[in-house]
Amino acid sequence: MGKMLKLSPYKPVDKPLWDAFVKNARNGLFWLQRDYLGYNEDRITDHSILFLKDERKVVGALPANREDRTLNSYGGLPFGGLILARGAGLHDISQMLDLLAAHMRTEGLERLVFTPMPSPYQKTEGDEVEVLLQERGAHLRQTRLTSMLRLKADGLPELLSSRRLKQIRKARRCYPLELGITEDAEEIWPALERFLRDRFGRSPIHSLEEIRKLKKAFPENIYFLTAKEESRLVGGLIVFVFEKVLRLQACFRVGENQSDYLSTRLDLFAMKTFADSCGVCDVGTSYDPVTGNLQAELFRYKEYLGARGIALCSWEWIP
């Protein structure tokens, strides 16, 4: 039997320990590092947890925030859950859950709500946490779809239809655009804010100040793509680059650009640019932010690119 683990609530002094662990974890992502999690620390109450073996050896981490009597993993992210060391086995995970249950009862926390990381994002895939939680009474709270596609070596989606590719090439000839990458968030953020406000009545997830700080902290993971006509900005795309997955985070256009394929061409430019490092592209969910309903037309557009729906399963556990 392995050594007994210890639960330790995260403290700011643990930042180097946390970040070093996340970088090497089997399902660690850059946005689970403290410099990213901290972008909205003034809006949530962090309640993250470390699981230790031999005092300073981390075998697990739970990025989490407290909301009344609920422990969320993690506010501000589309998914989170238990982050595991590459060598963590079933016995270790079982210990972590038992320790977490006792900790929640002590802290007056009634439930854990989390959406596990989809398998394409994981460096080493595994579903032990969800199965062990089900054995402990966890139930499925909600299932949503995100659209993902696999990329060929040339950066084109494997399932991109020949009809759609022909249309895109025709649009490229008829409406030439200059596609590129800018390091300056200020060049695109006001346009993104206007687009989201006018089209959807909402603001970007990050403020300009926040995205500038995040770009500085993670220069190899966050990129700003632009589309221009005669040096005039007509659209843009924010992308996040993970170890295995390219995530198209937010797209916008300026005014009513004449090319119907502006967004598609930006998407394909991103895929081609990062195909060497990412074999999968996540083009996001297709849900109405007001009603919560699946937007069939938007989902079909992503299918035309070659994407298929991958489940995002949210769980609730009352220990």
C-alpha cells in the first residue's frame, strides 16, 4: 500500500510548488497555473487544495473557489477538476477524494461542482476520478457539447468538406485579406469589445488590462490574430495554445465585412499556423448565452469545418 497523503489548503507561498506541479502533471494546463487563475481573484474566493506525499511532494491539486456552501472547480474556466501527477494511481486518487470529503465537511461545504477536462486536453488520458466519484454518489449535473476537430499535417481539418474548401478558396481570390499575428492587445481589444457588446450584449471574459497581463505571463500560449484590408483591421481571433490542443477563444469582425468567410479564413489561418504543435483544435461551444440552448446553425457551421461534438460533463458530489 502506498504512503498516506495529506491535504493542504493552497496558500500564496505555495505558488512555486503549485506551478511546478501543474507544468508536469498528466492533465496540467497553463491556465491552471496561479498567474492565470489569479486574473479574477478579486471576484471569487479561492479555495484551492494541494494533496501531498512526504510533506512537499505534490501528487494532486484541486483548483477551486468557494461560493457559499459550494466548492467549484473552477470559477472563470470552462472545465477543471482534480489535477494529477503522472504517477498517481487509483489508490492515490481514492485517498484524495476521502481527504477532500472530510475537508469539505469540516469547512461547511455541502457540494463539489466540477467539469472534468476533456480527454484531448490531457497529456495522459484517464477517467478514474469520475468513476470513483460516481461510486461515492456523484451525479451528472449537465452535459454540453464543445466542437473539436483533428488537423492534418498541412493544418487543414481532417473532415473539412471539399465543397466548403472550394468556397473558401474562391473567397480568398475574390476578397484578399492580410492575415497576421500582433503582440499588441490594444490593437484588437476595443474592436472585440464593440463586437460582443453590439452582437451579444456582453463583454469579453477578460478586460484589456487582464489580457495584457496574461499575454505577458504566457507569451507562448496566448496569441492575437488579425485580418486586414489595405492595413485596416476588419477582424480578429484570440487563440490559446495548449500542449496538444489549439483553442479558438474569441473571434470578431469590424463592421459588416463583405467576405462571408472572414471567420473561417481566420480559423484556418490559426490551424495552419499552430498545426506543428497542436493536432486537435477546439472551436468552442455553441450555446446561446441568454437561453442556454444549443445554437444549431452555429454548431452546423463548425461541422462544415470538420468538427464533431465532444461532451463536457458537469458533475455534482455531496460527500
